[in-house]
Amino acid sequence: MFPTPLEKRPAAAKTMYQAVLPLALIVWLLPLIAVAIFSIKPGADFTNANYWGVPSSFDFVENYGQVFFNSDMPRYLLNSFTITIPTVIGAVALSAMAGFALGIYRFKANIWIFFMFVAGNFVPFQILMVPVRDLTLGMGLYNTKTGLVLFHIAFQTGFCTLFMRNFIRALPFELIEAARVEGISEIQIFWHVVLPLMKPALAALSVLIFTFIWNDYFWAVVLTQGPESQPVTAGITAFNSEFRAMYHLMSAGSIVAALPPVAMFFLMQKHFIAGLTLGAVK
């Protein structure tokens, strides 16, 4: 039923695995490697169709200097942090409370409310483009960071609640019963008993949602425009002019935009892995 571990396979299989794995890794990383190389090439290389050759000059300082000092990239980055951080806090906080209610309390509508949270994850977000845009226009939230934050919180809370509810259901219910016997209120049970046990799940979910929101491009284009409110994923396209696309600057901007979620993952790697694997073995 399960694949045979590599240690138990023949020597020929081990050798093939060791030979193929680096090649597969290079193929997988090839787009990122290409973007990194493009980011240090001069613009003339693209005009001369020198896409994959050795750069005619290494313009690392010039390209990244233009990205940071001669464009709106710092503002786009600030917009991304302003949008992503409140979204992560709001979605995780709401889902923790909703997951606690759905995971601990038993009532008739429990499964139906939980189904509503889950069902929202199966709706293709593309079909929501027009109604969501009209809703933000009607509420005066179009082209604002607040509108994008509120939408992301509403859209991500369904998945987060699914994650939190299942995690809380796996906690030992005897702890909650013991707290109730001691006369502790439900709010105190959530804050002092359940929430500390949820720290690995909160950390893992925060990393996931941070990555989802930071890398969002579709809703950033649909609901915002211009450097006043657009995040960095949409702001990278500002390097395209009417008659020319500055691919070297777009590549440099892409590398800069990718650094925060990568740094977030490595900083939270220990908690992220613990949150995903907690309860996998006994």
C-alpha cells in the first residue's frame, strides 16, 4: 500500500535517485534562477535578444537601485505590509474563536454552520470578481487598502476556521471539563486553556495566510489601482511602459517582493512544521 523506503531499495535504485534528484531540483528552480539572472542584466540584453546568455554587464547595483530609489517599489512594499499584517491578525483571530465554538460546543446547527465555512472554499473566486467589485464600489471601499483587507479576511476565514476547528477537536476535552468544574467562564477557558494549546496551529496558519495574501495578484488588480493602495505584486507591472517592458527591473522587483514571505517562513519554520505535524503521531 505504501511505497518501499529508499533504504530498502536496491543499490541501482538508490543511485538513480541520487542522480535524478539534483536534476529535478534544478528544473524546478529554473524559473527562479532565470528571474535572478534577468535581475542583474542590463536592459540592452533584452533588446538584443540575449535572454539566456551571459550578461553583457552585471548591473546589480543599477537595477536594484532603480527599483528602490527611482520607482514606487518602497510604497508598494509598505502597502503589502499594511494589507497583509491586519489580514493575518483578523483572519486568525476570527477563525480561532469560530473554531473554538464549532469544535467545543454541541448544538443542532453546528454542522450546518461549519458546512457554510467549508463550502465557501469550493467557490471559484473568479466568479466573485464582478459582485465583489460592485460591493466595494457601493460601500466606498474600492481602491482602498481597507477594502482589500476586509475582503481578504472574509475570504480567508473559511479556510482558517476549517483548520482551527479540526485542530481544537483533537485537543483533550477533559481539560475543558476540568476547567468548567473549577467554575472558570467560557471566555477564560478559551483564553487561558485552549489558546495556549493552539500556539503551533496559530503559527502555522499565520505563515500560510501571510504567504497567500502577500502573493495575491488577482484581487490586488481587481480591487485596487495605482501606488496609493496597490500591493507589491500588482505594483511590479508598473515597470511596463506603453511601448516597452523593462524586464530587468520587473525581475529585480520580483526578487525583492519574494523576500518577505521567504524570510517569514524561515523565521517561523520551527513553529510552522510543529503546527502541521502536531497530532500526526501518538
